[in-house]
Amino acid sequence: MNASPRPMLLAALALAAGVALVGLRDQTPPYAPYGSVVPIALVPSLTGEPEYCLTCHDGIEEISPAHPTEVFGCVRCHGGQPLALDAETAHAGLLGGRNPSDFAVVEAACGGSECHGGTAEEGRDHIQRSRTSLQATYAGAIAAVRHAFGAQADSIAHFAVAAVSDPTMTSATGLPSLEALLPLATSEPAQVQALAERCLTCHLNTSSLDRPGFQRQSGCAACHAVANWEGTYSGGDRTIRRDESGHAAAHRLTTASPYSQCNTCHNRGNYSLVDMAFHERTDLASDGSAPRLAAYYQPISQFSACEWELDCIDCHAAGEVMGDGDLHSQMAEVRSVECRTCHGTPTEAPLTRSITDPDDLALRQARLNPASALQLGDTVVVTDRGDTLWNVLRRPEGAFVLTSKVSGTVYAVPQVSGSACEQDPKDQAASACHECHSIERP
Amino acid sequence: MSSATARPSFFEHLHPPSIPEAQARFRYTLGLGGLSAFFFLVVSLSGALLLFYYSPSAEQANASIQLLQYHVPLGWLMRGLHFWSGQALVVTAGLHLLRVALTGGHRGRRRFNWLLGLALLVLVLGLDFSGYGLRWDASIGWALLVGTNLLRQVPLLGEGLYRWAVGGPGLGEATVLRLFGWHVFGLMLPALALLVWHLFRVRRDGGIAHAPPAADEPTPRLPRRELVRGELLAMLLAGSALLIVASLAAPALDGPLDSAALSTEVHAPWFFLWIQELLRLGDPLWLGVALPLAALTLLALLPYSIDRGTILGRWLPRDGRIAQVLALALALGWGLLTLRGVLR
Amino acid sequence: MSAIPSSGPDRPPVLGRRGFLAIATRALLWATGGAAAAAIGRYLSYEPPAADPSRFTLEAPEAYPVGTRTLLTIAGAALYRDVGGFFARSLTCGHLGCRVGPADDGGFACPCHGSRFARLGDLVHGPAPRDLEGVALSIDEQGRLVLDMTSRVDAAWRLSAPHATLEDRRAGAAGSGG
């Protein structure tokens, strides 16, 4: 007697169901929700190996014209797994999470002697300079607070936010090393411990407070990846949420950082040594809609017309902002731009130099900025420490013009010599110029 | 295919013309031995297909698995089938061992086959562990280090075993190729040979252990056509289960192993979690080598010295309490240690 | 499985329910088997995208003086420079694909079946049916010569040397492809 065929049929149906499920799974790969069902390959010329990041991240902006996608690809800077097509495996080994310029991983991501980890002579020492700069070490503030509360006798920095050392010192005030300031160091006075606990969020080694107006990334991206007031992303990558703070506005690096980017740390309020707390400024609208004149500086500040019409980086060039490669104790040791740098004094014209070398760093920097028309042979202004302001030219007829790095506007730079200025040539501090030239805010 | 008068097929010929129905009861054997054989077949075939794309070098191993998982058409399926049939094999082999121990199937002339099965289990665990290592990714890095260092602890033979396994003074380039050789050939071939011998011994020892029939009772027999049909049914169901699980759950894959950046979460593969838990308690030689070996020895001696009973063919026979308690205790110990490892 | 009764004038219908289920089962299993075979076929047909082995980056043009022939063993080509510019010949024999090597008379000889070629790759004799193929050259962004082994150009093709120097490219002159 033959057995019923029904069990076999059911088993065959079960197998067919399994096959159908396999087919279904094959047609709906994990990256399908992002739009592309076919993996998108990118073969950068630098590595020659295919990368499939764009399968999900299709639509993301090219990071910058100096880092073309077809040359660099994604993995060279971000790390990760080029062949993988699901998020978890693809992002294994990602350098610095979303931000490969975070100082914990910047050497691996942005370094290399051909890139940003080279020598000072070639002008490729960006990483070394920014890691030792005061914006990264915060050494000045720490030294001042420790000095104020008796933890150290002078104002020379001993501590930084993270331990850093610099064996080659090129300036008179350079330091060989700084230790990390630890919040749990009970040998420190209570106020210094409070500083270590609460006040160390405005430096390049960490990301910012997660509040509107403070939004910036860590590392190089702190200045070079512009964020909006809310810190939301508004670019073309579908995998990045639009309603989340903590993002740069777009996947773009720029050398033309606007004043608003500097103001994610600067001009946000004041510290009080009395209660060791940060008091945010209260004069601004909370939605970031305050006009430039109101937003630029704090209510207590004095400033002249150029100091709010221009952006910060139009005067405070890379040599000051990124540091000179040495560890310093105070801003004053690196700051070199003064009013007279561009405007001169009654008896002296601004210091200048001519660009004669086609490999001149000023030319390379200028080429990154589309507004600049700097040419070989032009004469540019320098500070008395030698920092070049390549956006301030002396025309052949003797007039000085400044091109704003951010807006591209060309300004005539009035000269003190031959004007009605009543300055004391020996007093070149900004406050002296502000006595007459400061602006009243409405 | 074949009617009652047609000649038997190849598959039918692999079986005796008929077997006593008492041997074929599903509730008695739970089909675990057969399922193990099926999973062994699937794991071998899927592994053979994976051979076409997997690259056993330290630089390329992880990348070749990513290629399989994401780019080769249905490569994800081959990998999934290979992984899940392998893990299912370990489970059914272990349960099969427990079933045999609890039904007295290791008694009498079947004692030697019990040893063969035990050796098969050890080889299958070795195959599973070497297979994990072939991923060469960050999550198996520490497990591989610990596992191979544990080999070193074996007295006298330890260093030699370690070198044989790892191919050098430490984990490195040669290790992937070594693991590959062990996985695909060095452990596989003995496993295949033992499997064939194991199945042969089942037949030679009189088939699946069953109570000898009383003199006047009828002894119905199951023709091999029905037996093959039943096996086919089981294979279809197990196969569809494998396909469903492989579609819904992919085996994990981490980035390539980079000794500078090993993950902080360190897990042994699930079937060795019990050893990891033991090793938390102290000396690697006593806890990592001696204790597991002692358990294995006890199991091996089960039909020779520990179990003297004679009743066959039923669950939990009365005359085998000591052996049953031992088997259950070992299983419980394994289970509790593994649970502890899972819950961490 | 079950026997199928033959039909006749007084018999019940040929295919009962059991017979139908049996056939359906068999059909399903065969279909599944076919799908599995097709799947394995698809699986085995994949070819990973190879890193492009056909483009080879050489040195800057100044490294190769006029009148020289440089044998590039990795690329499998010979690089020439004459007054007209740069050109290259593939060292793959047109007969069955062996790599020809330099011969004593300044030309090339194929070791496999004895074909002989002149210094610039013209066929002298041998089972090979044609001269050595010309392959194209270009200049990359850093001013180095690049050989593209998949290209085919005729014997008269040249990459003009005067436009190919690094200095000229820096000064903005466009590199011509010849």
C-alpha cells in the first residue's frame, strides 16, 4: 500500500517557500532603502581599488575641489571597508566615526608626508601646527586659571587639554611639552578642578556643547567644515538625518570659514572666575537670526568698521590661527596682525613682500579660494612676524586693496600716512585705534 | 520513480532492504543522526562552492568574504548556508550524542561506534573553530589567540600542536593558510572517513539499537523505499529551514583583523563559551585543557567502564542510571556555563 | 511513488487526486532543483573587478632620450623615442601570445616558435602573422608617461615630445595626444 503523497507535497512546498524567501531576500539587499539597488562602484585613481560607499551615500557632496572624489575616493580619508554593503560591516574600521579629522585619528586620515603631515619647509605641517596651537591645547586659559588660584607661580603653561609634545621649538616662547589636565587631579585647587570638569569644551580636541550656536565638529573640521546655527545637515546624502544636530551643514571642507564658524567658540559669552561657570551672552535671538552687526561681537566689545564687515580670517591668517608649530602659553605670543599691518603708521607704509617663487605657499593658499586673483609677481602684505596676508595686495600704483576671503568683496585699504589720523606712533594697540574708530552699536 | 516491482534506486541501495520498524520510530531517535549527516552534506557542498571565491591569505581573507557577502550573486546565501548548516551540525551532533547516551545506544557491540561518534564530534568542533578563524576579522582575533595558546598548554605535545595549527611562532600570515588547510582538508578528510565508518558500523552492529523482540511478537519491517522517503522528507524540511534561517539572519562579519585595534568585546564562539567561562576561573592548564579532556575521557569510558546495562531500545532504561546522570550532568554543566557566557 | 492505473473504456479517470499530488510534488521538486542549479550557475559566473593591469605609469619624458628603445618588462612593451616623439610596441607575439625577447641583431625573437621581428617591431619572419602591435601613450597629471596596453595604434603614431615636457605643462601648454 502506498503512503499518502501529502507529506511529501507539504515538504516540497516548504522547500519552495524557502527558495521564494531566498529570492525575495536577493532582490531586497540591505542598501535598497537608500535608492540604489545596484551597487555603485567608485575606483579612485589613488588606490585603484573599487569602493562601494556611494551605493548608500549617493548624492553626497564632493568634499572639496582640492580632494577630487575620482582621485581620492572615500576610504583613503575615512577608512572603513570599501567592499561592504551593509552599514555595520562597511563602517568597521572607520576613522573617527563621522569625522576623520578628529585629532585622535587625524594622522591616519589626513597625514602622510605628501598630504598634511609633512614638513614645515614644504608647508605641509598642518597637523603638527594645529595640534600644538592654542586652540587645541587651551594652554593659555588653563595657565591663567591655575595662576589665578595659586596652583602655579607664573603664567607659563604646563598643562593642556591633552598631552602634547613638540621637540623642535622655533620661537623664543615655545615649550617642549604639556601634560594633560585631568579633572580628577585632587592636588589641584577646587576652582581648577571645576575648570577641568566644566570648561574644556571649547578646544579642538573635542566636539562642542550640543546647543544651537555652539555647533561645530572636532579636529580640523572645527574650522574647515562650516556648520549652521542648529548644527543640522542640509546636503544631498540620504543616509544623514536632517533633523539631528552635531553635523556640518554639508560634506564640504573650505578654507573660507565665515565669522559665524569662529563664533561657535568665540564671542559666545563669558567665564566667571567667581563661580567658575560660563555665562552665555543673552543679547542674541535664540534662532540665530541676529544680524551680523549684533551677532559678531559681544556687547562689551569695541570694534571698528573693518572688524565686523570683514570675516575673522581676512586678518587673522593661518599663521596665527593654526599656530606656528610651537606650544605657546598665550595668544599674545602668536598674534601678529595689528591695525598697522594693513593701514601702516604715519611714517611707515605696511610691510610687504613680493611673490617670486611659483611654489610660494601664499600662491597655493590663494588658489584654494575662488575669489582670489593672486598672481606670480604680486606684492602682498606681511606682519612683522612674517605671516603673509595674501588677500591684501599693494597695487603697482601704491594703493592697497583687500579681497575678503569669504565674500570676495574688494575693499580699498585707507592708509594712515597722509591722512588726518592723530595717533601716537608708539601706541599701536588696537584699543588706541578704537578710541576714535570704534562703532556704536544701534 | 519506482513502483513496487521496479528496481531499487541508488539511494535505496545505500540502505538495507528493510529495517525493523522498531528502529525507525521518530520519537525514539528524533532523527538526530540523520539530520547530522544531512547538515554535514550541506556544509561540505556549500563549502566547496565557497572555495571558488575565498582567498586564504591574511590580506585578502576578510575582503574575499566581503566580496562573497555583498557582490557575488547569491554569495550571501552560500555563506549563510555554510555557516548555519555548520552550527546546526554541532547542535544535532551534540543532541545525538545525548540521545544515544540516554537510550543505551552505546551499549554492547556498539561501544566502538560510540567512540567513533565522539571523535567525529571533536573533529566537527575543530572544523567549526577553524572555520570561524577563516573570517580573519576583528571579532575573532582574541578568540583565535586564546584558542591557539590553549593548545600550547597541553603537556609535552603543546608546542608542537601549536606550531601545527598556527604555522609559526605566533598568529600571522601563515596562520590563515594553515587554518584553511586544516578546515578544508586536514580535519575534513578524517571527518569524512570517520563518518563513513560510523555509518558502516551502524549497519554492522545490527542497525539502530532496539529491544530484541519477544519470541512470539510480530516484527514488522519498514521497506527501504519508505525509509528513503522518510529521509527525503526530513531533508526537505531541514533544507527549507536552512534556507529560511539563511535568508533572515546573516553570519556576522567585522572588518579585517588588525592586531593594533582589537575590539574590547571578547567572545569565544558560542560552542566554546563554556571553555571561556572556565578560563575565567583560573589556571589554563587545569581548567582549559585538563577539565575538558577529563569530560571527554568520561564520555569515552561511558560504555566501557561506567555503563554495564543491557536494556536497549528505550529512553532512560532502568539499568543505566549512573551513565544517564553523568551524561545529563555534563550536558547541564555545558549548558549552564554557556548560558553564563551568553548573559555577560 | 504511486502506480498510475492505465485508462480503458470502463475505468475511472486516469489521474486520481493522489496521482495529481504526486505529480505536483515531483514537479515542484524538479523546479526547485532547477532553481538550485541555476543559482549555482549564477554564483559561479561572477568575476571580481580586477585592478586595472593594463595601464602602466612610467617616468617623465626626460628619462627617455631621443633614439632609445626601452624594454618595459612588467608592462610587456617596448618604449621608443625618435625625433617625432614617443611610441610603443607590445611585446606579445601575434602567433599565440608568447612574450618576445630582445634578439642579438637588435630586434626581437619569440622563444615559443621562432618568429623574428625588427628593431621597431616589424615582422621579419616566423609563424607570427603580423608586426608587433603599437600601443598608445599619454601624459598624466604629474607629467609622467602612461602606457595603455589595451589600446591599438598604427606604426606611424607618435606622442609629440615637444609638448610632453613637464615644464611646458606647468606653464599651461596642453599635452597633445598625437
